[in-house]
Amino acid sequence: MNIGKALRVAMAIKGMKQKDLAELSGVSETTLSHTILGRTAPTVTTVTKLAKAMDISYSDLVKLGED
């Protein structure tokens, strides 16, 4: 699973920018950026917050990152 890829795909589908997602989810822009770039492995809580902010389920978000 590539959560960075999943986030990029989901943000594109939703028409969101990193700043928008960070504000809606309560996740810092730095944490979000590092997660997207693969520098940081996010917690389940963080991924859940991001998914909720994009109005998709955790499992659907994770599926977007599967190769």
C-alpha cells in the first residue's frame, strides 16, 4: 500500500489541495506533505482524519494506494 499515492489520487478526485486537506482534517501541512512524499508513515488515526475530511472511508482511501 502506498498511502502517499492514495492521498494524491483522492485529492485529485475531490479537487483538493494539500492546504485544504490539512485545514479540514486538522493534520498539519508538514505532516501531510511528509506523508504524501513517503517520508513519514502516518498513524491509523491520521489516515482516518484525512479520509473523513475527504468524505471517503478509510478502506476506500487505502484501496486507492494499492498497486
